[in-house]
Amino acid sequence: MGEQPVPDVGGAAGGAGLSAARWLLQVPHEGPDRLARLAATALGAEGGRVTVVGDREVLLGSHGAGPGSLPCSGGQRSLCALVVARGEPVVVPDARPDRLEAGADGADGADGAVGAYLAVPLEARGEVAGCVWVCSARPRAWSAHDVELLRELSASISAELQAQVLAVELADAGERIRVAFDAAGFGSFEWDLATDEVRSDVQHRLMFGLPPAPAPVRFEHLYERVHPQDRAVVGRAVSSAVRSGLYAVDHRIVRPDGTVRWVAARGRVGGDDPRGRQRLVGAVHDTTDARDVNALVARELQSSMLTELPDLAGLQLAATYLPAARGHQIGGDWYDAFGLPDGSCALVIGDVSGHDTRAAATMGAVRNLLRGLAFDHREPPSVVLRRLDEAVEGLGMDTLVTLLMARLDPVSGTSQGPDGARVLRWSSAGHPPPVLVHPDGRAQVLATAADLLVGVDARSQRTDQQCALAPGATLLLYSDGLVERRGEDIADGTARLLALAQGLAPAPLERLLAGVVEGLVAPGAEDDTALLAVRLS
């Protein structure tokens, strides 16, 4: 990372965003160059930079020509400080005669090769912490779409940088927790599979709320302490251990005072008992505090990725997101809705593979890249998804995404339908199909072509489907966590969704979503779930 003093441009360049800038500087060194390349490639520019402005101006990532031909000294520092001070984009279509205001340096490189540049704020934690900018070797008339696209990319870059910092903080928190567990100790146990007796140490007995006296207890007595929703999981782990010799399960226990704790148990089944009996010998430790810390970080990261729904004329919008029961896992599910310049509404539901901070960061990048493509190109959903697939492959994002994108286009009241009607056009990349609830309460699954996931083959053909929606109709988009169950056909979950949607059709939109979630998402669900609903007024 390159550091330079922050020049005075008539405003506190490192003022309001100072704490956010310092926070972002924890980001690992690898990665920001790729983000700068993403910005330059998306804008068709020769160079790009990602810079944080705090106590000092730090170049996090760069792409394109070297310091001799791009404003990586002097003018570039002034440019970013000016963006931070103003909190708004700086657009220079012709850098040769122009100079930054407020006494800032010129933006020409040493050899005068920079003809134009465009810079937008980089925000983190609600503050302007730096800037993302691109430049062209020749003068260029930056369009309003260019500015909007770079804004969207800056949001994506910010999301990934924040995810990387949170991952560092999570690793640090995990290390502190591990040290605390080492100090507290683990509980050990020995279960005689023939007699069903369990002998354990004081730590194990206290963990399960048993008397500290070292008397053996029957396994069924311990099994009664397992949370009712986790007993099937423990039963499968025991059966697997008898077959494979390895015991590993995470589950909740309910102590006699009603306290619920998470424990992790690990062990081995062996027959080295002097009497030839099989024993399961292992250790257990309380993971509740670790899960609480991880869940807090996960929720903060996930919530920062989810969209505030827009207020669009003629449409009611509602959405919900439910994390998996394993709270330390960060899902890649997301929903999105935004207005387009031609009066249409874009709707998106998607799921990035993986359950970690990388998946969440990739989800943020894909989400914002898709937003920029949809806003800039104004093409059918199938074409936008094809462009997204090309970008994911070309930028080396190395991910798989199931995704459904839809457009709600207004319909002429005089020739094609009643006032307030819309035409729904959608394309799916391996995602569950939409559900339409008609104004009369009938619910149906909209037939959808099974196109490939994004990230498999950028040259694959993609198709659009369309249908007309009447005023009062409700459209449901959802991720697979809503309808998938282990050991069950997804068609069964979809049938339950249709029945619930039809029964709740007259309800307000928020109540409809709550009823669907209550009826379909079981406690202890293993996957996260995103759900987006839109109703025509």
C-alpha cells in the first residue's frame, strides 16, 4: 500500500470518515488490486484506483498504467481528498485544460497521458472513507450512466473490503475465544455401548447440569438433556459413529434450570476395553459464547448486504431474510428491487454458493454488478444475466450463483390491459421458479426454463419468459431454503408454499410473508432463506 500526506483542499479530507478509513486499513494486502481492475474493466477505462483517505492517503489497489502515466502522485492525491471533502463524484471529461478546484494539483501524469477521469466516494459504516476512480488516456465524455455504474461498483468494492476486515476481526475474536476455552478446559466422557453407562469428568457433568459426584449415568438420561429439536441430529451422529468409528456432532442442551447451551462433542468408537466391549470415548466443550460472537459478526455483515426496498408507484414491496440456525455461518442469499430509468421495476433473488465471509462478499459484488448492468443496459433479463455471467468469468470471481431476475413493465391501459397492469419478464439461472398469486386468490408456479447457474458457462444460451399481471396480483420470489428439506423432494415444499400462499392471499403483504415463513421454515433450518414479494396496487 502506498501512503502520502493528505493535501489541504479546503475541507477536512480525513474528518468525518476518519474512523471508517482507519477501520478499512485493516484489509489484507491481497485483493484490492482486483477490485480496481473490476472498476476499470466495467467502465472501459485504462486505469483504476481504490484509495482510502484518513490521517494519510493510502492507495489500497491499482490497475492499469504505472505511476509515470497515471495520476498516482500529486493530482491523484488531491483528487481523492477532494472527493472525500465534497462527498460527491468528481467528473473531468478533459483533464488537459482542467484543474481541480480549491488549489488542488493538476491531474496530468508525468507524460501527459491522462485525458479524463471519474471519481466517486468510497463509503464504509455510513461515512466517506476514500474514493474509487478510473481514468482514460484520452478525453472522454463521462455519461450519467458511467457515474451511476461507478457508484454501484464503489458500493460493491466497499462491501468486499468490509467483509475482509470483518473476517480479520472474526479470526481475532475466534482466537481469543479459543484461549478462553483452553483456560476453562474440556469435559471428557466414556460411553459403554453394551451397558449404556456413561462415565464422565466434573467439567462434563457440570456442562450438562448433572451432580458433580463421579457416578455413572445411563445415556438415555443425557439424551433427555439434548434439545428436542436436536435429538434426531444426535441420533444420526451416534449411528454414524457405530459404523465409521468417528463421533462428531454440535447440538444444544437444556439444563435443569431451563438454560440452553450449545456444545460440540467429538470422539471415537473402539473395542480396546479389557472386556472386549465397544466404547465411545470423547470430549465435549461449550461453544455458546463462540457462536454468539460469530453470530453477531455474521448478522452485521449480512445486514449490511441487504437492500432497503424502494418506494415505487403502483407497487407494494416486502422482503425478509432468515439466517440458518447455525448462526456463525454467513449465507449467500439475497434479494433486491430497484427502479429503472424507463419506469420499470427490477426484481432479483439469488444465492451465492458457500457459507462464509467470502460468500457474503461475493454476493455483495455480484449484487452490485448486476444492478449496474441492469441500470446501464436496460435489456431483457436474459441478456443482463448473460452479461453478468461474462463479467463473473472475465473478472475471475470463481463462484457459482443461482439467480432469478425479473422486470415489471407498465402496460398500456387502452390496448393491452386494465390500468395498473404490468408485464412480468423474467429469466432464471438455475433458481426456483416464481409463484404468482392471482387477484382471486389462486396460486400457481410460473413455468421457468432451467438455464445454467451463473459461473458455469458464460457462452450458454439464456431465455426469457413473460406473463401479464393484473392489479391485485402478488408475486413471490424466494431462495431454495424456503422449500428444500433434507431427504424430501423439493416438489413437496413447493406444494406447501402454494397452499400457504393461496390461504394467505387476502392478507397484507407483510402478514403474507410472515405466514409463509412460519409455515415453511422449521426451527433449526440448515440453510438461510430470502423471500421477496411484490403486489400490484
